[in-house]
Amino acid sequence: MEETIETVEKWAAEVWKEPPVFKPDNDGGSGTLKFKYASKCGDLDGYLEAGNSGDTIVLHLYAPGAIPERKLAPAMDAVAAINQGMSVGNVEIVRKKENWFRFRAGMNVEGGKLSTAMLDNLLDLAVATIEQYYPAMLSICFAGMAPKRAIAEAGGEKPGDDWIGDEIAGADAGELLPSGEAAPSPVLSAWAKELADAISGEADTNTWRAIGCGAVVTHDDMDRAREMLRRAATEANMRFVRIESGDVLDIPLGAADPFANAAPILVYLEPGQWMGKIGDGASSEEADRIRGFRMLLAACMGAFDPEHPVIYATSAYSLEDVSPALRKRGFFDRYFHVPKLPPDILGKEFIALFGPDNCDASITGFPGKVGKLLGNEFDSGRLRSLAALNTARLVKRESRKLNFLDLVDMAAAGLGDSDEAARDNEVLLRHTAIHEAGHAAMALLDSNGKNAPEYSTIVARKDFNGVVVESMSYSFARGGLFTYADFRHKIRVSLAGRAAEEVALGLDWISDGSSADLESCSKLASRAFAFWGFAPGMGDAETSASNLAVIVGDASPSENLHNETLVRKFLADEYRATVKTLTGNRALLDAIAGRLIRDSMLDQGEIAELYAAHLPERLSTRTAARTRRER
């Protein structure tokens, strides 16, 4: 044993300027030399163990980064593939608190003599193995490469392009955007061409810098932004990998880019804590971790290799959501703004996703109306794909085509199937019918019949006793415009449920069922007066300029008090106006409530018929006026 220790210590002195010390175990018959070795992959932790007799030497050399738990299965497949081609030693994954990739080899020197040359050869083999296969393991775990391809490429083979990312293989097909109707983003397609030209033209570092090695897409839908970047990568003939926000800080950047082995590749880092401003709420440990990651990422991107191009990208609602520390030249310095898609495009995408042959004319003939509904109620690609899946189950179960009312019902009731709640209380049923009739009647009365609700129901669901869904066509026709008249109309319709209870049942019978309506009104009015320059009674020229000093930054106590005063006055005035309108049109209110009690649900056509039947003079006047204009 003494002779072995002497050889190990002599070898350590030859390899390291400050040699590590061989430490005997408690029994004195064995020991371990613990050391660090600087490699191309970063610092490697090594352990050289001598057996009890001194005849056995075992070397363990650990790669610098841990293997994520959720990537353990493909990593194990890779280990098995690597070991098939090894004649000396083997690689393995050691499962402790974290999962570590290591090389292990032993030597039996019984009857012989251990030499420093033998230890040199053993260490060289271990380092070469880690340097050859650890990048492949990173590509498997973080770049989505298939184990078979990653290991083949690490061994110098050039297999066909049969790689497939775990993200693509595991994705719900409904989550990806359809390729039919919606055109890709022109600015991202142009960038994709720049990337493709740089790859095919073997561009130098300066050319790549000009194209942008770090990109941010600003958009209102993060799911869509990710898929647009995926499409750009495909157009540029690059691989694409998505790193979930919770995994971003765990990327082992170290001394080597973990994605270089899979280049050319576009790496999408999901937006999250890593990219925002480090706020006061972050612990010092979290803040240090984020700063450390940013420094490593900056160094990695700064060492861009044009022969192995790795492009990093992310998305945000606004550039202000990305820390200025990341928005620097040579870091994330290429920006693309994709405006919110118009409703008709959203509608066409949904129809393409669902299949035009599976939809009736109420959907295929009105893509803008469909898109407006979906954009309001399902504001991300993920939710819209779930909506498509949910409705697909419905039409398959009932062996029919999808109609617009199905979407309206789903928007009101939410995703999933639900049993109807028991409604054996006639008092509650009548109360709910009057409340919903108030919303429906006011939508019509305050818009001269243009805002005919898509439907109204008093069928109870998990979150409500009844609901009215306003006209999507009316909303779509307004485009992106939101005027004071639109604001006031929205407030009056929201207040009309409570107002109807007062008109039809009396003050003492106003229920607590308007809490959500009042909350919505309060929030909308507060925004309008705090930020838009609206004011109560703005229809009067004398008051239209009374509230032009909007709140900038954090509101002061006086600004909050001023805004609250305006909100309270405005809601009180509009509530009184709504009560007056419903009182003057009591017949319409009662008619809608009566039909709801009888039928439980009314569609747009039925509601419009009730409006026409109870307001013949107004309709006749409008018809006569229209006839005169046509002449």
C-alpha cells in the first residue's frame, strides 16, 4: 500500500502545481485522492481510489453539470449506447441528490507495479471520454436531440437527419399552429432567410452578430410567439429546442455551450424570472443565481462560434419585461414586434385547426365573429387548442357539425363537461331570469338593437346561475376602437342585471348576485378615468376636458381619492339611467324573463324577435329612415 501511495503522490505532483493530497481511509488500508481537472467541458471532479491491498486502482471522473430528472430516461439510453462501444472503463449516471454523468475505470496491478505513466493513461482516457460524450449528453438533455443521433455524432459518424426533439415528439398536435390559413410573421420570415443565408454561406462572426445571436419577440400570446420562432427555425433549416422557464437557470453553460453539438440550432428560452428585472421580492440567493446565469449566458453568447451557430431567443409582452441587463449589444439585441392578430385571422386559424368540414355555416361564414369570441375568452394558442379539442369531443359524441352557439356556450361555461345544477327553487329561478333579462334587454336598448346577445341562459353551472353573452358581430364591427360611448354602453349592460332586479322585484329584493358585475364595472371605470382621460358626463362639451390629467406612475393618495370619487359618481349616474331605461321598457324585460323561465336558454334570433315584437314603433321608424336613404 505504501508503494502505491508514493506512486499516486508522485503522479499528483507531476500533474498539478498544487497537488491534491492522498487521504487514507479510517482503516488505513485504502484511501482516496480527490482532485479537480480543467477540461474543455469545464472543471471535472475526480476521485482516485486505492483498494485495501494496493493492487486495485479505481478512477471516477464526474462531468461538471447534473442531468435533469425529467431527462433521465433518454440519458440512460445514451449511457447504454456509449458503453456498447467502450473497451476500457464505462460511463454511468450516479443518482444522488442530483444525477451526475461520470466515467469509471479500474486497474488491477497485482503482480505488477503501478507507474505514473499508467495513471496518466487512465486520466487521459477518462478526460477524453467526458470531453467526447458530455456535450452529447447536454444535447440530449437540453437541445432535444435523440440519444442515438447524439452519440453517433459524438463518435464521428454522420447519420441522416433523423433526429427528433422530445418537445416535438411529446407535443399535442393541437398545440402547434395550423399551417393552412395564417401566414407566418413577415419580419420573422425575413430573419429566417438571413439565418439560412448565413448558414449556407459559412458566414463569419461579424455577419452573425449583424443578424443577431440573441432575439426577443414581443407579442400578446407567448404560445404563438414560441411557435412563430419554431417556424422561423424550420425555414432557416435550424433545429429548434424549447427550454421551459423553470429549467432555464439550470442550463449548464460553464466552459462550453451545451447546444453547440446540435448546431445550427435556435434555443427558445421560455420567459420567466431569469429575464426580468430582479425585484425586491427576490431573495439574495435567487438574485445571485439569476445574475450568475446571466453572466454565463453572456460569456457563452460572446464566444459565438460561426461553425456551430447557436441562436438564443425568447418572447415577452413588451421589451420592458426584459431586463436592461440582457438588452445589450452582443446579448439580446435583435427585436421583433408582432402585432396582435385580427379576429378574422384567429377565426380562420381555429377553423383550419378544427377542420372546415366539421363546422357549419354559422362558423365558416363568419371567421371574424369566431375570432372575436375566441380572442376574448381564450387568449392564447394553448387555450384555443384546448377549446378545439373540447368542441371536437362534443360534436363526435353528438354526431354533428360544430356551430357557433357551441363556442358561445363553451366561452360562457368554460372548458370541460358539467352537470346542470339542480334548480328546484322557483324564487331563485325567477330572480335569475329577471337578472339575465336585464343584461339582454339593456344590450339591445342601449345600442338601438345592434347588440343582440348571442345567447342567454339560466342553466346553472359551477360558477354562475345564469349568463348573457353579448353579440360578437357587434363587437367585431367596432374593430379595435373603444370610444366613450362603447365604455358607457359596457357599463350600462353590466349594471342592468341589478337594475332589472330593482325594477321588477323592488329595492328590498335586490340580491347579492351582482358582485361580479359591480367588480367589473369598478375596474373598467377606474381605468377609464385614471388612464384614458374619460370623465363622467363626457357627452357634455363642458365636462369633456375635466379629467385630462391622467395618472403617471404610482398614484398619489390625492389621485386615488379623485379617481374613486369619479368612479362612484359615474356608476351611480349610469345605474339611475339604466333603471330609467328598463322601467320605460318593462314589457321587453318581462318578455325576455318569461321566455327564459320557460325555455332556460334563448339564442340570438329568439332575443332579436322579442326585441322586434315589443318595440314595433322604433323598428318601423328605423325601417322607414333606411328606405328613404336607399331611395
